[in-house]
Amino acid sequence: MQVHYFDAEPEYLENALLACMAAGLAVTCSDSLSLSGIYLRRGLADVLVVHKRSAGPSVDDLFRVAERHAPGLATVLLTDTVSWDLDRFSQLYPSLHAVLEDDVAPQVVAALVQSLHHRFVGAFVAEQAPSPRRFVPGDPPVFHSRRDAVPLLSTAA
């Protein structure tokens, strides 16, 4: 799973990258709207994590690009006004899966992204058609042998 972080604070970004890599996630990061837009347009990210303090008023533009070009993308917003942003963005953008405080530990964000990954993989497995049943009661066993049982050791002296 590929995670893309949009943040301009190097210290938090470094800790977030280390937490995601420790969780086994592939991570890219950017503090540029144009570079993040390229990642989203080319489908190079499965989860987008955005710090609102870094994106400012352009967070709407970033979410619009995500909604238009990456329909299977999940987004996570880190903000200092959780209730206001949750009311505002959850109705506008269906890809928004979580709104968290902006000072949340990076390990919590990594765990959330892992849970999103398991949700997506579970949905993919559930969408696959069930395999046809190969065993029918009454059929001979798969490793059935028709030869007679021969003792391995001779008992004759």
C-alpha cells in the first residue's frame, strides 16, 4: 500500500515516515501542491494524509484532485478544528475516512492507514467469485490408489 503525506513540517514528517515504514507501508511525501497533484493524477497513492495547516485553503483543491483522478483513494485529514472540518469535508468528499487532531502521534496515523489497507484488501477478497467446489461426497479420495497394499518388509525368514 502506498501512502502519500502532504505536510510542510519536517520534524513531524520525519516521524510519520519512520512510523509508516516500521508498519511496513510504502511512503512518499511532499510539501508541494503540484507534486502531490501529480501523485494523485497518476494513481501513485492509495491513501492520502493531509495536514491542513500545511495545505491551508488549498486543501479543497487537493481533495478535488483526489476525488476526480483517484476514485479508490482514501484520505485522512489532520487538523486543529476536528469537529468543524468533519462537518464540512465529510459531506463534500466521500473519500475522507478520518479527521484527526493535527498533533496526533504518527504511530496512530500509521495504524489507521494499516486498518484502511486491511479494509480494502478484505473488500477485494469479498468481491472475488467463490471458487467452484471440487469435492463431491462419495467421490474417491484425491490420492486414491488401486494397487493392493503390499507390506514393505517381508516377514518370511
